[in-house]
Amino acid sequence: MRTIAASPVSKTIDDLRERGGLTGVDVANVADVSKATVSRWATGKAAPQPRTQLVLSDLRYVVDCLSEFYTPEETRTWLYSRNALLNGERAMDLIYQQRTEEVLTAIERLAASAYL
């Protein structure tokens, strides 16, 4: 029986689930697609558009950075909570708006304060 290798997108979705505590609905919300579309990406039956792929890549990078400080559940909470380091905005909203640099700057500030 032949096994099909996981696609880079399905690996990204798995990482977001495992390291970020994110669900298919979370991914669908930030990518502005249906949960069924995320399911098709996860199974390799479809691929996201280039802009959406950038959003997913940014989200994965942010989750990777946050996983140094937080559990998956805490990471998910941080992404969805209003944050003083983001001027009261939510990281998920900023990532959706392609303002990931602001989120990464906040994480750098978080990291700096963690080592004080």
C-alpha cells in the first residue's frame, strides 16, 4: 500500500494544531475561508491561494515564536486576546491584516522582559 507524503500546507496545519492549540475553525477564520476548505488543505485535496499561504506561514512563525514561552492553550489565548503590547489589538486580527511585523515586535518585547 502506498502512503502519500504530507503536503507542506498540511504540515503547517498540524503544527498550528499541536504547537498553537488552534482548531480548523481558528485557521479558517484567520485565512477567511470555510472550515471545509481547511479540511481539504489538511488532506491535500486542495491548496490555499498565495496570499492565504502567506498568512498561514506568518501564523505558523508566530506560533513557533510563542511556543518558547507558552503551552499550546496559552498560545491560542494570547493570539485571541487583546494585548497591551499590541495597543489593545488581537494578534490574530493583525496577522489576518498582514500586519505580522507588529506581532513579532510584541513577541520580541515579551522575550526581552522574560529575560530581565
